[in-house]
Amino acid sequence: MSPSLQSAPSAPESAADLPATGIDRSCRWPLLGLYPGAAFWLALSAVVYLVASMSFHAPALFADYAWLSYGRMAPVANHLLLYGFCIPAGWAAALWILARLGRTPLAQPALVILGAKAWNLGILVGTIGLLAGDASGFEHFEFPLYAGWLLLLASVLVGVSGLNTIRCRAVPELHPAQWFAGLSLLWFPWIYATAMGLLQLWPVRGMAQGAVHGWALAQLQVVLLALFGIAVGFYFFPVLKQKALPSRHLALFALITLILCGPWTGVPLQAPVPAWMTAISRVMSVCLLMPMLAVLLNLRSLCPVGSAPGMEPSRCLRFGIRAWVLWTVLVVVLNSTALWKTAALTLVQPALFQWLVQGFGTMVLLGAIYLILPRIAGASLPFPALARIHFWLASIGLVLVVVPLLVGGFQQGTRLADARIPFVDVAAGTLMPIRVASMGQLLLILGHLLLPVNVLVLVLRLVRAQIRQVIDEPGGVPAASEGPA
Amino acid sequence: MKHAGMLFLTGFVALSASWAGFILVPQLQIGRASLGMVTGGSDLYPQPRPGLAAQGAQVYRANGCYHCHSRQVRQEGAAMDVILASAGTNQAQVLSAFKLLDLSLADNPLVGLPRDLLVDVDKSRADFAQKTLEDAGAKAMIRIRATGSDIKRGWGQRGSVARDYLQDQPILLGWQRLGPDLANIGVRQPDPVWHLKHLYAPDKVVERSSMPPYRFLFEKRKIRQTPSPDALVLEGDLAPEPGFEIVPTGEAKALVAYLLSLKTDVPLFEAPFSAPAPAAVPVASATNATPVP
């Protein structure tokens, strides 16, 4: 990281009462409780996606192993990506942003460390549950109850620390990035408790389950990921550009339209639910244009460019925000035309999911990780070149995954609509896009494997430095950091 | 928004609004729905799945079958046909009714009954035709057909409606069609042996099938004194070596029972359709809303 970036008076961080290093130190171990797990689950999810897609290369490959079959591998991959990586990485970014902008050390860091442990245990238990056939049967909310309790507990622990950090802030006025970060901590427990309660614990009847599921899906993918992503964008774009965020009003407009419209967008348009629900869902999906345009207008003049050291992660941020814009445009086009009929129940659905979760959520949070890690560690990344390679592999891989699925999905939809084409031909037509996507998945694996390398080496170095300090000056408080490598 | 209190109030209001709209209201509207009467009959619908099929639903869930198969038939609209069942006694009046309806039929329209008079018309024209013909003393009925590519593929006679899922937990709607829709697989393929064989070796049963085999639902075991009556009859390279047999496990049998129970082939008030061919001696329907099965 360049020293100029850390010391320069950047808009949200200027005139800090508490030195940023002290705040960063308070975040170090809590965030390093969340990040290694997230990095590991992300790499594992990429591998599991490839294993899942093997069923389309050689259908009989896993015929004798239930746990390796597509129906169990696919949800594992989705959950490791969404719950394993995106949510803890999002919380880590949110906590750090709250502490930095509030100019206060992270409150109750022990709760976050405990929460990270509970969360990772929950992911592990849930994954084993999925492999053992305990899936709940609701896409993207498939973790069994016994894993859900752990996730819920972890989210409350992390949330308490975050909300207390807001309460203890030294700056009375909240920065827009704090709005999004603060709400992102509040969001998950509510939606997950609702989904767990009404889908598994006390299930509602019949298609009312579909309504609950659609609501929870939209909250998780459309709202929560956007809260994370916009918080990161509103914090880092001004910091990297060393300018203030142009408009608080636009930011407020984006927040309110996002949380008011986003939750209503999850009902699948072909689903057998009352027509008013699909109608509202379509209208609200088109309304997603509002938060997207507001964020775009706000960040327009702040797009960080340049290849100065320390600026490279901004590539991930730029890619992520652009992916979100593109995703919104796609969703608006699908919902405002008859194209949704073609897209329903086809590969377009996983393509949109991948583009939103990997293109927007994962990319923005990767950028945040690569920007936050050197700051909380007080040392530069062990292998900055790997971070650069990670971005290129991940972005090219992702495009190779999403474009074939999208094109193949529209072709599949067009063929499904023509009853003269036998279904075996329609199904056979989906194989090639999935196989091409496997090539992109290979690149994603290579890329995502680089993150744990950086994170683990950094953690090892920090642990070693800490031990050395304890040995050198017994009883003394460990110093802030070791110098940049 | 300077204050944290205001921020969380906004978040709370937004969450509560969508919670009320998309969780509470659907719960009141469809979560409390009662079983419906099958149109033209006295059966309640849907019936709970029998025990083995209910277990099979859990096998379907555990193995993530819903990741490739949907369980929802899409319907685009409805088309109506008007059928002349009998001409009654006053044939001259019926023929003048034909003129009124602007029907020009080449041959004598009153022989070979019942016959289709109007095909693929909208509801108002069908209603008008039926009323005109019945005023003339003839007996006419309206046949309702669901339309759409799913219906044409034979995946169902009508679109799926919320009531179809009342007995299901979880509902297992599916979000993709990498495999065919299964809402009516029990109607399309009622043979349990076919299903077992298809699960064991899909590409041997359906040519060019891309479905992976589910051999882990079967057990290969040594034949004891007598072969098991459940053992699959397999030929060619699928057949186990002599002295062995392939027997479906309890899970496979339950899954097949579930697949056979997947049927939405009854007309409902909210999803009407008429049987594809008119009965030999059709009875005129009392009202247009009630199709004759």
C-alpha cells in the first residue's frame, strides 16, 4: 500500500481524532477471524461448482455416490459462495467501515471472533448436511435447521458488535457508507429467521411457502448484496479518489429505493401464485433502476483509475459496480418485456445468479478484502501480484461462465416455447453451454485459490510477529505492526 | 439521515412493509386456502399423498431433483370450442340459428352429432353461440382447452395453480428445466417398472437422455434361493453378472411412488378445462362457467 493513500486527507477519513492505525488494530483479529474462512469457502465453492458440472460431461461418473450427485453438489457450491464467502466478507467490510467512519475502535471484538467461529462451524455443518441429503428444498435457503441456528447465532453476535460500534461513534453524523453497512448487519438475522421459521420450523401451507421463499431470495440476493456492495463503493471510491462523496441526498435516495423496492422482486414470474404478486414483482424489478442510477450518478466522478501501488484492488470494485449496473439493466429488460417468458425456468436463472453474486457481490468484496487486509495488518499483502492475477482470472473466468449460460438459456427458452421441438433436443442443447461454462469455472478455481494463499501467509506472519514480540518484551503490549514487507 | 435511530427506523419500515406485503398477505390469501372441489365431481382436491409417496417426496428433496426438474405447468391462455350435441326437435329453427351465428357448413350440419361447430373462439363468441343454439332448442356445449407450449408438450391439461401444492412441504417448485416438467409425470408415465429402470439407466430408457443414472438408489446383491420379485429385468451390458441381481432400495421405491403420485389432471374452478374428447352422449352444461368433464 502506498503511504500516500494512508496519510493523505481523504474525504471520509480526514482529520481523524483517533489514528486510523489504532482503529485498524482493533479490527485486526476480528476481521482475521472472518476472512480466512471466507477465502477458504470461496475457493472450495469454485471447486465444487466444477465437480457439480461434471455430471453434464459424463452423466454416469457419480452414479454410485449420492453425495457427489448434481442435486447435492450444486446447492453446496451455491451456499459456499453465498453464505461461505459473500456474507462474512460483507460483514467484515461493514464492520471495518463502521469503525473507520465512526472513528472509534470496533466495539466488542470478541463477539465478532466468536461469531466468526460459529458462522464457519455453521457452514461446515450445513455443507455436511446438504451432502447427507438434509437440504430443506428451497433454493439458496437449503441449509438444514441445525446449521441455520448456528448461522443465526453468528449473525446476531456480529450484528451486536457492529451496532455498538455505531453507538460508540465519535462522529455524530453518519456517513452514507455507514447507512448501508449498518443496515447490512440488521438485514440478515431478520430474513434468515423468517425463512427458517416459516419454511422449516413452522412451515406455512402450499404456495405461501413460495411467497416466503421469493421474499427471502430477493432480500438475500438483491438487497443484502447491494447493501454490502454500495457500502464498500461509497467508502472506497471517495477514499481512493481522495474526494468527498458528491451527494448525500442521492445516496439517501438510493438507500430508500433499494430497501423499499428490492424485497418485492423475488417472486418468479411464472410461479403459480396470485397474479398481483407477480405483477408487483415485475414493477418493483423495473424500479431497481432507481437505486442503480442514483449510485451511478454519485460515483460517476469518483471512478478510481491508475495503477499506483495500492490502487489495484480498485479494479475489482469497478468491475463489481459495473456488473451490478449490467445485472440491473438485464433484470429491467427481462421484466419490462415479454422476454421473461423465454428466460423463466432456463439457464438464464443461474446465469443471472452467478453474475449478481460472483460478478457484483464477490468482486466488490474481493476488492474490499485486498484494500482492507494491508490496513488491518499494517503490512502490505505478502504477494500483491497474486491479487492482480486473481482479478484477471476471476473476471475472465466469470465472463466465460455467465455468457454461455445466458446465451444457452435464451436458446433453451426459445426452444421450450416451440412444442414441435422434442424435449430431449431442448435438454441436449443445454449441455454445450454448461460444458463451456466449466472452462470458465477452471479459471475461477485458479483465481480463487490465490486468495487463501495471501490471507493465510499474512495471518501466519502476523502470528509470528506477535509471538516474537511477546518473547522479546514479556508482559508488554504487542506493537502495532511490522513494517511493510 | 444523520442519526442512527432514523436509519434503523427506515430499515425497519422497509422490512416490515415488504414482510406484510409478501409474507402476511399471501399467508392470509393462499396459506389458509381450503381443499377445493374438483369441478363436476364431489372429490376434494388435493388429497394428501399416500405414505410411501410422502416418503418419496423427501427422497426427491434430499437428492435435489428440483435443481433440474420443475413441477409447474405454465398456461398461456384458454381456447373454447362449441360443440353441437343434439339438434333437438325443431331443425328449421336450429338452421336459422346457424345463419344468425354466421356459420356456413358445407354438408348438412345436423348429422353426425356431436360435432364441433366452432373451434378456438373466445368466451363471448362461445357463450353467444351456445345461447343462440339453445334458444333454438338444440343442445350445445362448450369445451375449454388450456393453451401454451407446456400444454402442447403434453405436460399437463391445465396450468398449475396455488391449490395444487396445498399438501406439499416443501413445495419443490423447481427453478430450471434441464429435465422435463414433472407436474404430471404420474399421468404421462404410470408404469413403476419404467420409472425404476429409468432411474437406474436413463439413457437406456429414453434415447439421448442427459439425466445422470441414480444407481445409488439400487442395490446389487447375490441371488439367494429365489430371485427377488423386485429385481430389475436388465438386458445387455446393464445386466449384472450371473448369480447377482439389481434390487431397488426402499428409497427408490418411495421416489417412484412419489413420481406416480404427481398428477394435476383434475379441473378446478380456478383452472378449468374439459376432457379432450366429448363423451358419447354429452349433456349440455348448465352454465358456461362449469365445463363438462
